[in-house]
Amino acid sequence: MTAKRLVGRPGSPGRATGAARIVRGPDEFAAVQPCDVLVCRISDPAWTPLFGVISAVVTEVGGVLSHAAIVAREVGIPTVLAVPGATTELTNDTLVTVDGTTGHVLVHRS
């Protein structure tokens, strides 16, 4: 069986694997666990504290000058941006590998 691959734009280089954590707003921040992969539509400065906990970021919108990309580069975590439907294609606790160098998100099947 071939693993599913989502494609977006590279935002911060590197590669990390972790459980996807869909976050739609600040009221869901408490669900984020260490080493999760943050999956969201977009982030803003209120989301910055999460970047100290997560292993990678996947967003549905944004470019290399977006909040997610800038903060991820500052803290050194891989980021893939502009992944269409990321918050609906992925589900919580699904194991994913984020490659911020190529812009690919590999969805592991159990």
C-alpha cells in the first residue's frame, strides 16, 4: 500500500515525524502535546508559544513570510505551507512526516 502524500510549499527546512494535531483556534491549544505536528489553517502571534512544544507545522495557507514560516525558522522546526485541505485531510493522532525542505507531508498508515 502506498502512503498518502500531501504537497505544499516549503516554509522551514528539515524533517520531523509526529502525531498530527488539528488546531482551529486558541481554545484548542491545550490539546497540543510535546512533539505533535501542528496542523492549522493559519497562525498568528498568539500561536507562538506552541512553537516551543511541537515538532513541525503544516498550514493550509501562507507563504515564506507568514507567521508560521518565520517563527518555525527561528526555532528550527520543519514547516510546510499552503497544503490544500490539511485540516480536513489529516486527523488527530495520525502519524505524519513533515519535510519542510521539499514541501511534502507523508501520511503514515497503520
